Amino acid sequence: MSPESQLIPYPDSPRRPLTGIRVLDLTTAVAGPVAALLLGALGAEVLRIETPWARPRQPASALPHRGEVPDEPWNREARLNELANSKRSVALNLTHEEGRAVFLDLVEHADVVLENYSPRVMGNFGLEWDVLSERNPQIIYVAMPAFGKSGPWRDRISYGPGIDAMSGLSWLTGYTDGSPLKPGNFYCDQNAGLHAAVATVAALISRCQVAGQTVELAMLEGELQLIGEAMVGQQLSGREPTRIGNEHSSAAPHGVYPTQPALGDADSWIAIACRNDDEWQALLTVWQDESVRSDRRFATGLRRWRHRAILDQRLRDWTQKFNPFALSERLQEAGAPASPVMGARTLLRDEQVLARQSVGGLQHPQVGLSPAPQAAFRLSETPAPPKNASPLFAADTVPVLREMLGYSEERIAHLLESGAASDRLRER
Amino acid sequence: MTERDPEIAPGPLDGVSVVELSETSAGAYCGRLLAGMGAAVTMLEPHTGSPIRRSGPFRDDTPDIEGGATHLHLNRRKGSLRLRLESRAGQRLLDQLLGDTDVLIIDIDRRRWSANGIDPDGFRSRHGQLHVCTISPYGTQGPKSQWLGSELTLYAAGGYLRIGGEPDREPIKAWGEQGHLQAGLHAALGVLSALYANAGGQHVDTAIYEALAFLLGGGYQHAWFSDSEPLRNGARLVGFGPGHLYPSTIRPCMDGWIHAHCNNRYPEAMAVLFEQPRLAEAGLLSTLMGHADEVDELMAPMLMRTPRREVVKRAQELRIPFTEVLAPSEVVADADGHHESRGFWQSTPHPRDGEYQAPGPAVRFGRTRWIDGSAPGLGQDNGRLGTPAERVRWRRAGVA
């Protein structure tokens, strides 16, 4: 464990797998931007299409200003710094006829259009699949509606945490004696983003056979994949599954136990999971307590599970004497699965995170070096870590109009003047 | 080009062959995604069957190697070969199979790789176009690469455990095997990227703890710039820095719970919904999280006298994104017919008798399709291995 947080800048990678692919990213909130940043790291050129007034001038959660550069708080918004990495920024007004015309010109030069509006919005813009595919038969149009593009809930609105509730996952998540809880902060969004990235690459693979196509990723249906065994299981057993917190359905000890404060943090814990007799015996080689070893209530896996409340209390009494990092190492060496309960702060100090660069640094012009996690796989021949920090607002509007679309200086000036496009943040 | 008939269109991965060695839901979900998108996925199982088969619930609570809920969900539309990899002959057979394989998924305990002849570099050197996807708790490199991991300890190792639960209690993870399933998703993205890159066979080295660390997203900004950890926040969103949003929370109502989502927007509509003019006053919803307890109190009277379906109906009419907290049985029962109208639940034959409703497509393609099927019987495809004479020899030797 490093005493200080460390951030190693991500290396450049010239051989990313989606090099040459261009994505028009119309997404907002969390799910769509996650899909787009994954595609960006994989090598796609992602143009984040933002409305000219998209960002608040004084965001509530602005990151610290680096000092020696212009102070533009809208370029330091924490959420965007997290979610817009590996992209470029183009400001277009799709409610403006000329803005839509520019977008359709971009479609001709793109491979993927990605959006997560309510189902009716693209139609209101006049940018349905038929229109896009007429301009570019190879285009892949990925939509990420909350409930799907059909069905009685089609026009309901929801964000990710609301879908967690509708999927059953919130109902299932919680303490054994408690109410439903969220399964994470934006869990459904992250899950939908990953599914959409998977589906997009699959559609690219099949493009040589079927040209472009639509891809519909309903956030709800993506999340239902993750609790399929609960849905199938309740039909088989006739019983509703219950909230079990950190417990295992048949093994003990299996929980989270308090420890000595580590790195000055009173909220310090260790997770220990003994799934079989071997792992229990491994725990006992470190937890050298004869009264536990000889206690008949803990003699078999079934007995330990039946008496888990007593066992957990004994274990809590023991773990709270130790540092969670040192104790985890001792338990792992003995063969018992254990881990300190890490957090973002401790992960930035962790030797495994540093060795694998699970979280690396991206250089932002107004914020400086900023952390960004990378996807959980490493490709041996075509590495694909995050490639650039969140772009400054509209920084790429003019270069894209000029170089990608070949517009004249006069036309660009007209588009900026009319408000169809923008090279800076505007008032609505 | 017109839309293809979805009944006859192939999956986007039609023609891709995958061999899956999975002991956990991470590899199994990676395989399910590839199978659903049209790849031919064959599970390679030990004689006792994959451990996934032993995960319940089971019909009538009777353990059944063919009828566990996780197997019936995650292993649909896969084949199964029963093979003794501990034997040299079994390892040779695997190597033979890999000659016609595009992707090998390895998700078995690293301590048994050697005894089972699992050697990702060796496989790749003998089969130049083979993509080898390993899924392990901490990845194959780094000081913790030999550490053991379970769903719970990896939740802890990836930092996602810390933000779940009540602030004055121990942190808790989400239900099920979300960490392993997320790792399966990452692995699938890595495999597809390798297939698309067409740069020769690749090693796709997936670490389960990293799939959880990825979920922390903005938490790293908070930690890097303020050197502090956010505290879990019960049913409310965890705030990273000063930008707490409210309400995005689960609240009790007359007959259950609803998810209330407003996040400092729609103050007038909120005041109408709850018949509480205070909710529209400047400084309440516009003050981030500062009045969360008061907002809860203002919502409570209406919630406690109104059924959740009615609460959500009224909120949605006002374009406030509230939803019901549904139990699994209610999701399957589908009272509004939403899933039925989309053909989501798939009637699937149970291996013993009757049918069950299984989740359908994760994604819907316009010109290719998602394909579902049944979970395979253990070793159901052994008959397609080798010649009849070889099969007799392997059976006698206890290999296959």
C-alpha cells in the first residue's frame, strides 16, 4: 500500500481495435456516456454532440481550477470529467434546421449513432432510423431507451436508479432485516452502457453481412439479465427470494467485519468469505482461537451456517484488533478469501491497481492530471486504455466542420452566427 | 435494404465458435452473451458437471444437475461436452478442439490451471488465431494475481462494497453475483473487440475486481482531489463532493415502496404531486441534499395513503420519473403486460417436465437477431467428438 495516492498517466496506444470507427454520441445522463467512453477507449473517434447551452456555467460540483489557464467552470464539472473521457466535443443545435442538416452530413461520415433519449425524441428531430440509413446504409443506430421502444411503458420516463427498482434488483438488495436499497449509485446505467458497447461491436462485426442496422438496448432488459436466476428460481421453488445482505445461502462465515482504523479512516472493514471446509480451516490457521476450533457448533459447514450469528460475533471481536490490510494478507497467504473493504481513496494507493493500471491518469487542460478507471480487460495485441481527458466544450466544432465535412469558412461562420452550431458555451 | 425476417436472420456472431470453461457466473455470462448473439458456444465440463449447475433454487427443492436456476438462465443455447481435463488424453482432446475454435473462455480457479493443462500462452502459440479470454479474481499479472476471491471479497477489493448500505452499519453488496456478471460483460466486450480487430489471436485478461472498480466511476475524482471517501447513504444516492442530488431514493408507501426520483428538478410538479406547496419554494429542492429529511417528511403523507401504482401513475403523468419497487414475482407476473407485449419472457422447456419463463434478449438487433434456447444436458454433445472408435476408446479411458 502506497502512503500517497498515485496516478500514472495512461500510455498512448496506436493499435486500438476500433481504430477508424466514428461514433456520433447524442447521449446524456450516465448510461449512454459510459457506452461511448468505452467505445472511445477501444479506438473509435467519438464525437460527443452537445447542445450549445448544454453545460451549466457554474456547476455545483466543479473540480479545482489548475490556476494558470482560463477559468471556465463548465469545463471542470466532475461528472463530465468522469464520463466524457476518450471523446471530442462538438456543439450542435438539433432543434435548428441547419443543425440537423449538419448532423445528417456527419452521419454520412460516421459508423455509429448512439442515443439514449425517450423513444419519441429522435422522431421529433426528424432523425429516425429511415432517415439516417437513407443517408448512410452502413450506419448502426444504437438506442438505449429506459423501457424499450415498444410496450405500455414505452413513454414512461426513468433514470437508472428507477430501473433498478422496476427490475427487482432494488427489492432484492438490502440487509436481512431491512428495506430495499439501491444496488449501487448508478448501477443500471453502468450495466446498460456496457451492454450497449457489447452490442455495438457485435453489430460492427456483422456489418459485412447485413450492412447497417438498428440496435435497441432497453435498460430494463439489460438489468433483467443480471437477476435471471432469481426470476427462474422463484418459479421453480414457488418462493420469493429474500434480501440476505452479505450472507451466503449456505456457507459461513461470510460477511464484513470491523477492523482497526486504517489510513486514519474509522470506517474500516474486512470482508471474509469461507465457502467450504478448506477455507474455514485456512481461517483457523490465522485465527488461532482454541475455543472456536473446538466449538461443536462450528464443526461442519451446515452447523456454521446455522450458528452464523454467533460465529459472526466471535469473528467481529477478533477482527477489530487488526489492520484490515495486514490481516487480509495473512488470510490470503493461508488460503482464505479476504479483502480489505477498499474505496476510491485506497484503490489509488493499492499495488495491484497500480500494477494493472486499473485506474490511470488523463491530462485535462484546466484541471490537470485526473483519474479514470479502465475497462476490466487487457488486450495483449491491441491495448485500449482511456485515451484523452474530457474535451473542452465545443473544442472540436470548427475542426470537424472544416476538416471532416469540408465546409467553407463562410458556411462555418454562418452556422456559428445562426446558432445551428457553436464553438463556445451559449445562453439558451 | 429492408429489415430481415427476425425469425430467420442469423445472429451478429453467426459463424463464431467458442469453447467455455466456466466455474462461475462471470464466464457463464460472457458465454451467454456470445451465444445469444449467434456464436456457437460449447461448455467444457468436468465429469461432475460445472459448479454452476449446483446453484439453486431447484424445483421442489430437489438438487438436480440439470435443473438449477443459474444453469437454466446463464447456460441457455450452449452445448456441453463432458471431458476429464486432468488426464493427458483429455488435454490433447481440448487442444484438438481448439484447432476449430475462435474464442476460448477460461474461468476456472487458477490453482488448478496446471493440473488441467490450462496454459493461455501455450494455446495461443499452437493456435495463432485463437483468442484466449481468462477471467480471474485479480487478473493474471500483478502482486495480487494469486489472491483468492469470492463475490463478496471482490466486491470489497473493487471498492463498490463500501458505498452500499446504511451509513451507521456495515457496508453491504447488491444481491446475487453482480460483480461476476459485470466481469462477464467486460470479458465479452474484450472478446468482441479482439474479434473485430482481426490482429491475430489475443489474450483478453479480465480481472473481476476491476469490473467492480470500474463501477466507482466518479468516486476517483472525489478521492484524488479531496483525499477522502464518500460515505454510503442508505437508499439515497451517494454524493461525491458537493453535488448531492435529491430526491433519488426509495420510500415506503401504502402497499410497498416506490423509487422517488426528481434530483432537484420539477419543483412545481413535485408540489402538485404531493399537495405540498413547500416543495416548490426556492431553496428547498434547489439546495442540493440539504433538505433531504424535510423532503422525505413532505412526501410521506401522500405516500402512506396511496398505493404505489397510483403514486407512479400520477408522477409519470406529471413527467416526474418515479417508479415502483417490484419483487421478482411481480416482474415475471407483468401486471401491465409490458414484457409480454415485447415478447421478453421466453417459455422454455424445463429439462424434467413443464416450462419456465426465462429472460429473453439483452439486446434487439434490426437485421440480425438475439437467439435463445435451452440449457444443455451434461455432456449432451459428446457424440460429436471424434470417430465412433475414438469415442469408445475415450469412454473406456474415462476421458470423455
